[in-house]
Amino acid sequence: MVREDPVTHGRRHMELPPREVPEGLSAAEYYDLGIKYKSMGWTEQARDALLFAQELEPESEIAKTAGRFLKTKLPRFPVPLLAEQRNIEGFNQMALGDCEGAKETFKALIREFPDFEWPYGNLSVLYLQENLTKEARDLLSRALEINPDYVNGWLHLAAAKGMDLDFNGAKECVRRALEADPTDSAAIAMKNALESVT
């Protein structure tokens, strides 16, 4: 087997996936593509790829894993392209340090697309950075009403409760995250961290 040099390997794995979900892939390839789409914020391509993975091998472990990912890591309801693009814009603003711009983007998204849980979670992260735990908790409660299986919502809420020294509440949030996805590495790490401080 010929090994790729690290630069070629890195470029190949950093390529943007096709905007349209391709045909003819295996269940495992669709699953991997779904994960890649999600990491880019492309919610509906991720949903389509993961559904294809389930359809191709409905009784497989890949189908089970894809189903869990769909339920816990993607928005509960389909997201319009405009909302998806603006959420990516807000996330990029946040990453570049334009926290005020990101806040405005996420607030506008919440007003215009109240059933899209990700902007609630993203705005809550900004509030947590400012130690505004009540505001973050309120947003996360709304996000979790939309999608009770939203793992990141539970983990952000656990962080807010931990910041308020409500360690039992934080543990309960982590328990709910792990109930939704027992394999989530961030939830497992947070569970271990909470056990070490209480």
C-alpha cells in the first residue's frame, strides 16, 4: 500500500464535499459525508446523507449510529437555506471575535426561525462567555423544548448550571445528554469532570 504524504492527505480530507449529496456511495461513506456536512453547518445535506446511510443498511450498526446522530446532533426540523447560511455567518462572526455581531445575527435568527435550535445554543455560548448564566439557561430551555434530544443544548445547560455551582443540576443535564447519546465524547468528558469535583 502506498502511503500519502501528510500534505496530500490533509488536502484530501479538507476538500469541501459536494453541495449536492452524491449518489452511489456505501452506507459508511454516506455516514462519513453526513458528519462532514454537519461540521460545515450544512444541516439538510447532513440529514440527507445520514438518511441514505440508514436506507442502504437499515439493520446495520451504521444505520443505528446515523439515526442517533440525526436525532441528537442535527436540528429537529428541516432548516431553510437562508437560516442555515445565517447561522454559519453568526458562527464565523463568533470565531473571528465579533461577538456583538454574532449576538445580533443569532437574535435575528431566533426571531425569524424560532424552531431552529442551533442559534439558541450559539447565543447561549456567547452569554456564558460573559457569565450571563440566567440568559443562557433561558435560551437553552427554549432550545430543549424544540428538541429534547439536542445534546449540545444539554451540555451548554450543564455548563451554565455548573457556573452557578448547581452541580446536581449540571449532572442531571449531562445524564440527559448521555441518555440521548451514550457515545457522545463531550458528554462523557463532562460527566467525568463533574464526578471529580463533587
